[in-house]
Amino acid sequence: AQRVTQPEKLLSVFKGAPVELKCNYSYSGSPELFWYVQYSRQRLQLLLRHISRESIKGFTADLNKGETSFHLKKPFAQEEDSAMYYCALRADSSYKLIFGSGTRLLVRP
Amino acid sequence: NAGVTQTPKFQVLKTGQSMTLQCAQDMNHNSMYWYRQDPGMGLRLIYYSASEGTTDKGEVPNGYNVSRLNKREFSLRLESAAPSQTSVYFCACQGNNSPLHFGNGTRLTVT
């Protein structure tokens, strides 16, 4: 069965500090991985997907198949990064997107 | 272009009451989804519809039914609401090779 694990419910950092939100998955095939973000009072939206290999708002994430991880990183956190972050997985040839339990990032001034 | 529209935004039900959550999309996407969001549980898939005329169970379908009325609309029905169904419900749609687009959510409280 596919599963996405985000071990941290809350991550609190100071502005300017590096951030790493952890995501591990279990799936034996070739997954497609995503990070979604939900800012306060806004709808969930896509932040980035691993196949794009791009940096969005300074965030990057690399798929590590050996460690089955897709951690989200940013070298210098900003207060506006405070939000709820969800890691998600889609198994190949599937319409379903499986989400992790989410990590709330709090960036303090 | 509203994207994904959910109604109502808020609802309070008593145990045993029924209601239907409405979702409509104007993005011409084939796939539509219903998720529930609970603290510490993240988003869990209730039902999804890969295309008009088809529906499939997700992770937590018990206590819910869905209808894919047409390509635009995908409704979620609670026949007999229970306190365990207190949650925030999100509808989403998806086109080919595109990410999920979410609605603003419906906050449901069952007393």
C-alpha cells in the first residue's frame, strides 16, 4: 500500500534560518511526488512537483529513491513561508493522490 | 474563471441529519475528488471520479455517497451524519498532467 509520512507536526524556525520539511514514502513502483501548501485562509495549492525539478519561492525538493524521501528545503526561511505543508504521492497509472498528515511551518521574526 | 467552487462554506448538522455538499468546476477537467482534512490526519481521500459517469472509493468512503452529475459537478452526500464526520471537506479537480486544483473547503460540524 502507498503511504506518505511527515514525521513533524510542527516546525518552528527563526526568519533567515534554513528549513527542511521531511517527507518519506512507501511505494514499490515509480511514484510521482508533490508538495502542496496551504497559507492561512487560502485554498491548498501546488508548490512543486518532483518531475519539474524547479525551485518555487526558494523551495526545492529532491526525490531520493534509495531513501524513499522527498524532503522540502529552503536555505533562508521568510515569515511569509508560514503555512501548512503537505507531501503527496501518486502511484504510476493512478488517479489517486495520497497525502501525508502535514507539517505546520512557523517562521518567527 | 472561478476554478473549483464549493457550497456551502459552513454547515452545522445534528446527528442523523442528511446533507449534500456541492462542488462545481469550470476548468473542463476530467477527474474530481473529495477529501476530508482533520488535525493530525492530513487529507484523506473519500471518493474520486476519474471521468464523467465513474466513481471510485478512496481511503475513507464509509458514511458517504457521491454523484458525478456531469463533467462539471461532483457532489458528496452524508445520509445520516455522525460526529465523526465533523471535518473540513475539500473538493478538487485535475486535468491530464496537471496538479490538483482545490476548492475553498466546507467546514462541517456534526453535534
